[in-house]
Amino acid sequence: MVSNDKLDNICEALSEIKELQDLLTNSSTKYFGNLLGKIAGVDTIPLLLLRKSGPLTHKVFIVNEKTGKRESFESSYFRLDSINKESRRAWVSVLCPLDFKGDPTNAVQDVIKLIKTSTIIEVDLNLIFAVQLVDTELLKRKIIVEPKW
């Protein structure tokens, strides 16, 4: 179990990420529209949720569009959808990490693209030890987060 101070910090950090994400998505001006979102080119701030035992992972089952077969992948990458600081819960979308061949990968050095999925999980923040954003060195490699639709 995480201490209350640490948990409050995690909730605040996640709230800040959500605010920044919303700013990217929803900011619009009279003359320039959604310029900030267009400049950034994304609406997602990918993150890792760390437990004492390591990153939170989630297994997702999908139907491969090419083969029609049911497949699975495991991911540690998430997009924050919402947070409730009072209940200390967050809802995150699972992002599918792909390598340069377009195959799911768990090797951080091989991740080229993150794709949003429709899988949303509820996370008990009492079990989260830290929040880590995707390394800026990876972001410089032009990681692309594609929409889930």
C-alpha cells in the first residue's frame, strides 16, 4: 500500500496529465481553431503506471483484421481517460505498442508506434507506486499514437 502523501502526489500528477491532454484535445481559438492540437499532432500523453513489483500490464484480446484470428498482446502503455481523486481510481485506455514491422512488442527500445484500443481498465491507485511518462528520447523518434477508430 502506498502512503497517503505519495498517493495524493500520484493523483495530482495524473490530474495534471489529464488537464494537459484535455488542453491538446479541446483547446480552440476564434481565429486559429485547434492549433495547439495540430502542432502537437497528438491527443494522448502515453504513460506507464508502476507498482512496487514493476509496470502495470494488461493483456488485451483482439481479432487480427488480416487473418481474422483471435490474438492477444500485453501492454504497459496507457492513456488516461479519467480520474476520481476521492475514490482514488483512474480509468485508462490500453495502448498497443508496435515495432517497425507492425507487430506488438514489449521491448521498449523496439516501440515505434502506440495505437489506442477500445479497452479501458479501472485502476486502483492505492496499488500504484509511481507514474512515468514515455521517455522523451522515444518521443523524439516520432512515436505515433493512432486513433482507435
